[in-house]
Amino acid sequence: MASVYILYSKKLDKFYTGSCKELFYRLNQHLSKEFIDSFTAKADDWELYFSIDRLEYRQARLIEMHIKKMKSKTFIQNLKKYPEIIERLKLKYP
């Protein structure tokens, strides 16, 4: 199973969207700055803002790409506010 996750940095006032098979392992990689040149290495206050769990890996990647294509903080905030958006994404990307 896989997850789509969204991190938030108050310091940067930015969101980061990703997908992975092992969410907490991946979060630790971000927090420990395992990838020095990555976007998340720019801040040290990343926190898990939101996640969509129990997805097939391909589905998680497609939903991640959809969220990134939206390029919208409002869309990300609405994902948390309105669960029906998530259900529509799951149906769109089975």
C-alpha cells in the first residue's frame, strides 16, 4: 500500500507534496535531510499536514501529480476541509 502526503513548513510558508510506500520512513528522510539538494532540505520545521493512505502505488503517484499540477495552496487546504475531493480523486485515478 502507498500514501500521498503533504508537508507544511511554517518557516517557508510552503507545502510539499509527495507519495511513497512507507510514509513514516519517508517522513524521517525529509526531516533528517537525507537528500541534501532536495526542496525539503531548505527548512527544518516540516510537519505532516495531510495524508491519503491505503492507495495502490500507481494511484498514489497519479494523485500526487494531480495535486502538484493544481499549483494551489487553496486546493491543498480544501483537501483537508472537504473529504469528498479525495473520494473524487480516488475515483478519477483507480
